[in-house]
Amino acid sequence: MTYVVNTHDSWGVVQVGSFSSLDEARTLFSSICDDPWYKSDGTFKGVELVQGSAASASQRLDWFAFR
């Protein structure tokens, strides 16, 4: 199983990390959610944690919207 962290910004979607451990992926997800730069930049719309595997479609596990 693979867990991916993506950011969504004015230009599209960027994968910022791919992990085999959900705990590692959640650590990065939380770090980005709390990062002052992402919060104040203004171009970032959100960050998501996605679970994916070769046998099935990706599934969003968590989403955080920057306002």
C-alpha cells in the first residue's frame, strides 16, 4: 500500500511525498498543514492525503484547505 501527500495550488496538483507507512505520510501531512509558509503564501488551496495501490483506485483519506 502506498500513501501519497499532494498539495493543490494555483498551477495544479503536486505530489510532495510518497510513503509505505501511513504514520510517515500523516507526519508530513500535519507538518504542511501547520507550516506558516503554506498558510500565508496565498497560492496554495489545500493539501491531501491519498491512499493508493496498483490494484485499486486512489482514495482520499484526509484534506486540509488553506484559507
